[in-house]
Amino acid sequence: MDKKKPVYVLQIGMTKNIGGLETYLMQQFEHINNNIVRYDFVNITGEYDIVFSDKIKRAGSNIYNICSRHKNPILHYYQWIKLLSKYKNKYKAIVLNANSLEYVFPIFIAKFFGIKMRVIHSHNAGFENKIGICRKFLIGFNKLLLNFGATHYLACSEKAGKWMFGNNKSFALVHNAINVDAYKYDLEKRQEMRKNLNLENKFVIGHVGRFVYQKNHKFLIDIFNEIHKILPEAMLLLIGDAVEDKSYLNEAKQKVKELNLEEYVSFLGIRNDVPEIMQAMDCFILPSRFEGLPLVGIEAQTSGLWCYFSDVITNEIRITDLTNFISLNNSPEIWAKKIIKNKNYKRRDVSKEIIKAGYDIDAEIKKVQNFYERECIQ
């Protein structure tokens, strides 16, 4: 292979929302050596711009828009065929970053156009919606398509890989690495951010996540309500937004109103300064019903925050001694008491522990680059 020519990789998975998957892809995009590997992106809901689209375009990469299959399935599949027909000789790899197996068409069709490396990457360990007979049939059928089309299986954690691919399918782990320097604890940044957000002398609880069934926001608000009964100075920061279904966001806002917590809960929406806001927090709560390996949990630990995770989240996220797992079967009162018990812990810089565990983007990106180079040799 000509070393002067980069390996062009077509990435699928970016949406209009800033979530863990989108953040993960952007971390890779910003740190990868474009002389070795170059990412372009496919927006499979072309009616909306994907997040970070301006950054991607300014860096010289392409974004190909394809209309949503839910709005016009015939046009969606036609545009895929047209795209791969035009660029089949440019791309050596295509990667589908997936939260479920309800959609695998790009991997299947890429085989017919001769794209050598066809990767499915699992980022989740549970379904965001109820699974009926039709969806079960679709997922089973798509597994057959993957057996035909996929050449490589990746996962963000052992749990995510086994959930999506099954116990008998081999897959490689790719860490959800982050920019450690951006998140590591910084006292000056903390004091500045708390002042800017009017959080001085407050006990600040944080959460980052989309408003979907998976993230369990109503239970989180119940936990905060119990904390607030004991600590009137407590504040809850909710970073994130709804996807297309706003029902979970509306339910969360309604619950806050019913509990008379409107003065103490801030819905911050999508933010570009999450590392700085994490500095302002005092602890982080993620009571998810399921996860793959949540990137935000790595970020929160790197920030030196004491983290409280639901016990359904994989133990692979236990990188530091700042992690605490609590059962979702426990009451909000039990969660609150455990959180308050550790409220006066001494925050510290744990960045060396994060790097040693393999979650630093600068080290992990070299593995990713080597992966594409090695597998795409002609």
C-alpha cells in the first residue's frame, strides 16, 4: 500500500444530537492523523445537519446526506446505492456505529461494491424501546445480513459486544477514549465555572445524557428530591436534550414542577463546554437502565468526580476508586443517603489512572490507526 495515501474510512453513526457515540466519533476525528487515516461521514437522516458538521467540513472531510429511511425508504436505499457506486474505489473501510441491529443495510450493500473492510461497532447493551415480534424478526434477519456482509466486529465493552453479537461471536474491544487533559481536575476552572453558573456554596449534582428511556431521568429526579430534603443547598444540572421524541424531556420537566424543584434543577440542553461544567459539579449520577460502556462515565471520573452508577452498567467502567454501583431496585432514599455520605470527599487529579487504563485518546488513536492500516493493506 502506498504509505503516502491515507486510508479513507466512511463513518456512519453521527446524528443531530451530542451523545456518547457522537462525542466518541468526534474525539477520534480530531485526534487521528489525516496523513494515515481520513474519516468522512454519512448522515442517514439528511433532513437535519449532524452535530459538529462545521468542524468536520472545516477540516476538509466530507459529509454525505441521505434521507431518512423512515420518511422515504425507497429514496434512502437508492441514495445509498448511488453513493457507494460513485465512491466505491475511494473507501477502503465502512464503519457502522450502532446502538442496535435494527439497521445494518450499509454493511450489507458495501460488500456488493467491493469495499474491503466492513465494520459493525456496538455502542450499547440494551434496547431504548420495547421489542415486539416484528422488531425481533428484523434483528434476527439483520444478523444473517451481518454474517454475510461484515468483516470485523467491534464493541465499546464486553457487555456491549455480547449483547449485540452474542456469546459465540468474536469481537475486538475499542476503548471509549477521551481527551484526558480537557477533563482532568482543575481547581481554578472549578472556581471560575461555579461563579459563572452561580453555584458557589452549593452541592452540585450532575448528569449528562439524552432524554430517553435508557437514561432513567424520572428516577434521577426522585433521587435528587430526596437529597434536596436533607441538603436544601443541593442543585441538579441536567445536560442533554430530547432526540425526536420529546416525551421523556417533558415528563422530566413535569416531575420537577410537581416536586416544586424548579428553582433547584437546571435543564442546560446541549452544551459544548461539558468538561468545564463537570469541574463545577460535586458528584455525578448515571442511573441508566442499560449502557454499553458510557463515555460520560469515563469523563466524570477523569474530572475527579465521585460517580454513582446503576448496577446494570458494566464493571468495566470501574477505572478509579471514585465509582459506586447502586441497584435500581433500591429506593431513591437509599441512593440519596449513599450520595450524601460521600459529599465531603477530597477531590483529586486521577488523570494518570485514566491514561494507565487505556482511555487516553492520544494512545488509543494509534491503535485505531494501526487497525485500519493493517486490515486495509491491498
